Amino acid sequence: MSTSNRAALFSLSFIAVIVTGFAAYIWMALHWSYSEGERAGFMQKLSKKGWLCKTWEGELSLVALPGAAPEKFNFSVRDEFIAQQINASVGQRVALTYEQHKGLPTSCFGETEYFVTEVKVVK
């Protein structure tokens, strides 16, 4: 095997290792959750945003005490069915179950690190 063929093979192998490693990192970041929890509040908005990658992005208004300034919880939704459920409950009090995924390399997966997995209307 000539030197130029070895160099080409080494370069291709190196690129394949980098691409495989990056794909494994993305898979792990999307499937391993850093934390899980539930937040309750009033649904403010949900919209599909993005130039190239359209993602569902929402805002929940958390009110701890009457008269206190509300805190906003920004979140992303990957599941179309859950996005439809949230859209139907805009303006209502809801409880959102979420998973936090840290270290996502791009906003194509969502603008936040909080991904809603379930929604319940609180009466």
C-alpha cells in the first residue's frame, strides 16, 4: 500500500470516527435526561418556530403566590400530539411533565433544554 493510499485511508477513518462519535453524543443527549420534573401554571403560548428546523416552543406562567410577579418557564415540545394538547389548553391552568436534556449541540432539537413529555389540565 502506498503512502498516499495510507494517508487517504487514515483520513477517512478519522472522519468516520469523528462523525460516529458526534452521532453517539447527540443520541445520548437526546435519550438521557439530566433531570425530570413537573411544573404547574397558566399556559401563555405555544408556537412553531425556526428558520430551518421548526420546533414547538412554549411558555408557562408560574404563579407562586397571589399578587406576586409570575415567573416564566420556557420549554420545547418534540411530540406533535403533545403540542396539539398544549395548544388546546392555552389560557388554562396546566401541569407539564418535562425532561431536561443538557448539552444539545444545536437549536434544531429545541430552543430550550426542557422538553415536555406530558400535559394535564388542572381544574
